[in-house]
Amino acid sequence: MIIQRARGRFPGGVVMPHRKRLSTHGKIESLPLPAQLILPLSQHLGAPAKSLVEPGQQVCKGELIAMPQGQISAAIHAPTSGVIHNIEPRPVPQPSGQNAMSIVLDADGHDRWRPRNPDPHPLEQPASRMVERLRRAGVAGLGGAVFPTHAKLARSVETLIINGAECEPYIACDEMLILERAAEIIWGAMLLRHTLGARRCIIAVEDHRAETRKALHQALLDSGLDECIDLRLVPSRYPEGGERQLIQVLTGWEVPAQGLPQDIGLLCLNVGTAAAAWRAIRYDEPLFSRVVTVTGPGIRRPGNFQVLLGTPIKELVAACGGYTPQATRLVMGGPMMGLALPHDDHPVVKACNCVLVLSRSDVETMFPEMPCIRCMACVDCCPAGLLPQQLFWHIQADKLQRARMLAVEDCIECGCCAQVCPSHIPLVDYYRYAKSALAQRDEAGRRADAARHRFEQRSARVNRAEQARTARLQRRDALLSTPSSGDRKAEIAAAVARVRAQRKPVTDEKQ
Amino acid sequence: MSAPTRKFSTAGSPQLPPTTSVTEVMLEVLLALVPGIGAYVFFFGPAILVQMALAIAAALIFEVIALRLRGRDIGRFVLDFSAVLTAVLYVLCLPPLMPWWGAIVGMFFAIIVAKHLYGGLGHNVFNPAMVAYVVMIIAFPRQATDWTPPTALAHPALSFSAQWIRIFTGNLPVGLQWDAVSQATALDTIKTLSGKLYTLEEIRRNPVFSGLSAYGWYWIAAAYLLGGVWLAGRRIIPWQIPAAMLGSTLLITTPFNWMDPSIHPSPLFHIFSGGMMLGAFFIATDPVTGASTPRGRVVFAFGVAVLTLVIRRWGGYPDGVAFAVLLMNLSVPLIDRFTVPRVYGHRDPP
């Protein structure tokens, strides 16, 4: 099998120092069992899961404690055995900083499993059964987007791409997974390919470290799957691991705007998701733990860990020797796209691939923010082909419709533009603001349209009633104006009798 | 019950420091001008450094005055060195023995009028150095075009103290007239003499010509080229602008020169004379006043080249880089509107 180098490239991007060696010197370590685990009901894209447990209930390791609500939702399982403490709002890592409903589990220390049914021949199962089992196992995208995997497998595609291109600096969890568990990734890829009915399967990995390529290659040879799965090397250029950019580099095609890779017959899944899918189907182990990189100049002993979901981040940091004196910012995710957290009492969730603690020199810069000097460094590095400079000017002037015409909603928020800006303008903040402001204004427009529609309907109804009343009065006037005839007298007599008959029960009651 | 909770400050991503700053960009451009300035001093003497000192001092003083009047933070904007760069570029376009007030007046128009009256750094429409140069050329045409020959060709040559006296008092050493001391540039000579219907071969016998263009000047242009190529390699300026400008010059002048070499100078002469090299690498690449789309900047550079050549051949001035740049600055919003690039996943540009 020849390992090929991908020939395509995406425009722009930034070459960044990897800084992964900080944490990859050892192996993936495990942690002591935490005393309490906090499991938010919404750790994935789509509807939150629905809790199935009550406070005080005893649960086993791997037991289903929240079921998916709707098609785009994921299940949640108990990462260890214990007693449900409560289901209450707790701080969760999200941009709004608000609390969210979470299941709080007190671990009992025994780590007792529920009964498991491993499947020794998963590739012989039908695809629909696979999808259902993945749904029940709560597998979601572990690359950061946490899209429920079973929903992604609904459409069959031509080519499956397994994304091992971990492009952000500092994050090394996928790299460690490849080095230590390449077999699980490869078998997971086969499983997903079988489920999708895909003709081709490609595993993409960056070219900066030979050991990852060798690990995958060896695993492919050992398992005899080297004819079934292609291994491709992609250049180490941020944001190579972005789904749209990876597809462009591997195939030369572009995912249509507002569309999905499935629209062009492709599907992209992270290596961690593939490994989790394999463990879920082959060993009946639902998704309740993941590899997390804990790194940065603010961590005393950086490393990669197999962490149970729900572990508080402060315990994770304590297991790494705690913070160094330089620790200034806590980020969930990588330095380019990660979320800065206001405190470390958040739990590790399915989306948490890295806990990064940065120092003062990383986050505070000597030079203050200057006006935009229109240097076009941002334009030259945008992988989506946008004009970040023009977007910035229009958003500053509150011309959001113009920004929409220049495709601000196609921004992938990779951060390349802000990284190269000599004026130190926080460009991505402007685009995030513009997107949410546009969404708000769209919503306000929709409501105004609905209110206008209701008003128009009501006006029409009132008009119709008015017209009917007018017509009725005209008919009555016409009738009254004609001279009386015998028939008329009979009608009047009948009408008087009707009224008397209606009045009678009242007089009866009075008596 | 477990480890104490620790609080952190938050901010939007990315969470890494940017790779460069405005000050660094300006300083690198100034560094790239050093070979050119060095060659200039070698051929024409140190008078240009006196002008530079005057212009830089004037530029900084006017910048402080403007910032104070506008109520802006002075330290941040003065330390970005953009005023210093404007001053240096302005001085390099004008004669080294220009009177001392030339630098002051020029910097007034550059910093106060062209830059701060239009909104300050990042907001000006016109290139400040070129505005200042054009004001001098139009309002004080004699002082702005009083060039002197390189010291090697000068008979009599002025000593540095004589040059200093000339700049600050306007006086020459006893017995010398300005006509004996001044000399037209190569482009100026061509314009004047071809107006009198001399052919280029006859004009080129004039001692001001040498090598690729004019004595000393082509070495200075070569030094600008060196600095400019380094800047482009460092990604401070986009290579597309000088490539488009010089490439268009070659493309346009070659057929004309081939057709009638007695009237139209060679392509290399055009590139190595006047402000073409300085303009290609240091003036047309001014980020604030140039186009802001990838194809737009190529159109901009092409426009500057075409207009420069038109003015050189048919216009009233010997060199047209400054006017060309200002005219293209006017066209930038139009260029930007029509060269918006296609976005990933879309079929057509917006």
C-alpha cells in the first residue's frame, strides 16, 4: 500500500508552531475516580437528552441515564457506578456562561459495570442495527462539533473520510489515540463504512510527525485492511483539520454553501468518533469517557488522559500537578477556536478535547488595538475566501445586510484573520456578533411578518362579518319594505310563537 | 469538597498573540529603505539626511498636534512610525537641496491635511506622501524641481557645509550661480529635449545618462529593488503589486520601444529611472490607500503603471508616479466593488 500525499490545497491558512510535544512525551494516562460527576443533559448539537433517573437512584457504570429526544440528540450514560445526587442547573462550558440542567452523580468507588453484550462479528450486522446501537450508545462527534453520529449516518455516501488532521496547536488527543489505539480507529472506520455503504474510505493525517503515519500504516498492515482503507498525508497548515478544508485538500471539491458534505457524497468523522463507535458496537461500551489533552504553559505537568465525562476540570488540573504561577486563561479546546472559561468548576463534556491553560504573555499583548490599516493580511489567509477586512468595516458601521452579502455567515470562525492582523483587532468577535445580530433581526422580521399576517387575516374576517351583516340588514329592509301578504302574517305568527317557546322555560323556573 | 475553584478572565478566540504589529510593519519597511538611502547618500552626498531629519521632526510634531486636537491617544499613534515612513518617502522624491521649509510645508499637507483631516491612520483616502509631493510640485514648482547632479559629476561640487547653508538660507558660496550648480534629471532632460525634437540617441549623449538610466539613479533604483524584494519575501508587502506594476511597464513599453526607439525609451530605462522602482515597492504598496481585494490590487498596480507611462510620454511633468498613485487612490472604491472574490462553496462572487 502506498501512502499518498494529498495533492489539493485550500487557500490561505496559517502555519503555526505545533506545541504538541509539551504533552505527548508519555502515554495516555488514567485518573483516579472523582467523587462527583456532573453530566449536562446537552453535551451535543441538537435537542437536550431527557433524564431517565431520579435523585437517590442507584446506577451502574455504562447505564443509560438520559435518552435522546428526537432524531438529532444523543444519549447520556453513567461513567461510573453510584447514586444520583440530583438533577439541577449547574455551570456548563458554553459561551453564554449560563447554567444548564445536569445530572449530578455521586460515585460509590466500586466502578461496577452493567451487564454487557459484546458483539464479536459486528461487520456482519445490518446497517440499520448499527445505527440504532450507535444511537443507544450516545456516540457523538468527538472532533469538537459533537454532532450525534447516528444522525450523520442516515444518508449513504460514496466516500468516508476519517479526520485525523489535528491542526490546532497544543491539542494532541487525536495524535495520542492514533499512536496507541490505531487498531480501534481502523476497525471503527470499517464499521462506519459498512454502515454507510461507502465505496471508499480515507484516513487523513498531518505530515508533521512520522510516528502517526507509521502507527496507522502498521495497524492497516497488521489487520489486513490496507487494501480497504487509503491513508493520506495532508500538509500541516491551520485549519487543515476543518471539515470543509480537509475535503478541499483531499478531493479538490467544495462543499456547497449552506450545504453538507453528504450533498457531494462525502462524510467526515473524527478518529476519536471512529474509535468510540468501535468500542460501542464491538464491546458494548457506550460513550462515557474520552481522551483529553491537558496542556499549556499554565499547567505544571501537561499530559493526555482518559477522562470520565463529568469530571470537574479542576480535578483534572490537580491531577496534572496544578497551575503554574503564569496561569492566566483557561480554555476548553484549542487556542484558535476554543472557549475561554470563567472558572474551573466546569465538567468535562463530550466536546472537551483539550484543557489549555495559557500564560500572560500569550493573552496580553504589548501593542494596543490600532485602527485597521487595510493591509490585507487577513484576506490572504482566509481559508473560506472571504474579505475579513470589508466585513469588519461594514459590521463596525452596522451595515449587517452588506456583511451578509459578503457572506459573513460562511465564516468558519477559524481565527486565522485575527491571528495575522497587525492592528490586533479581535476580528472573529465581530463576525460572531454579526451572525447572531443577523439571526436576531431575521427572527424579529419573521415575527413581524407573522403578526402582519395575523392582522391581515383578522381584518379580512372582520370585513367579511361586516359585509355579511350589511347584506343581512339589506335583505331585512327589503323584506320589510314590501307590503304585507297572507304569507307574511303566517311568518310573523310563527316567529312570535318561536320567541314565546324560548321564553317559556324561564317563566317555568320562576314558578 | 475537592480542589478550590479558581477564576479566570475570558476573551473571545483566538487566544494567541498576533504574529506582528503595525509598528513592526512600519519599521521593516523603513529597514528595507536603508539600502536605497545608503546609495542615495553615496551618490548625492549627505544633504538628503538633513532633509530627512527635518521632515521626520516636522511629521512627528504635526502628528502630535493633530492627535491632541482630535483628542486621541498620542503614545499609541506616534509610536507606530507611520508618520516617519511618510516623511522618508516624501523626502526621497524631492531634490536634496530643497529649502528647509519644503519639508515643513510638505509634512503639514501630508500629516494634517491628507492623513488626519481624513480620519487618521487607516482612514485616509490619498497617499499622504504623494499628496505632499504633488502640493510642492504644483505650488512651488521651481524649488521642487531644482535637482543637483551626483557629486561625481558636479563641477563645481558643493561641500556639505555649503549644502547645509543652501538648505537653510538659500545662499550659495560666493561667485556661484544656481544655474551652474543645478542639473535636470534624466527624465526631465528627455522631456525638454524631445520637445525640441532631438532623438533619444542624441539625448543620451548628455552626461546625466549612464548605464541603465541616469548616473547614480539606476544604482539607487537597484537598491530599492533589493529592499523591496526582501520586503516581499517577508510578506510585509504583497509581491503581486510590484510584479504587476513593473510587469505592466515592461509589457507596455516594449512594443513602443521596438517600434520607434528614437522616441520611446527602453523598458529597463523606464523601470530604473524616476520614481518607478520606489513607487512599485514602497508607494503603490501603501496598504491604507490601495485596493482591498486580491484582484483589485493587481488592477491598482496596473493602473498606476499605465498612468505613469502616459504622463511621462504625453503629460506635462517628467515623472508621473505621484499623480498616477493619487488618481488610482480615487478609483479604489470602484475597483473594490468589482473585484470581490468568490467564497468557498458559492458558485459566483457576491
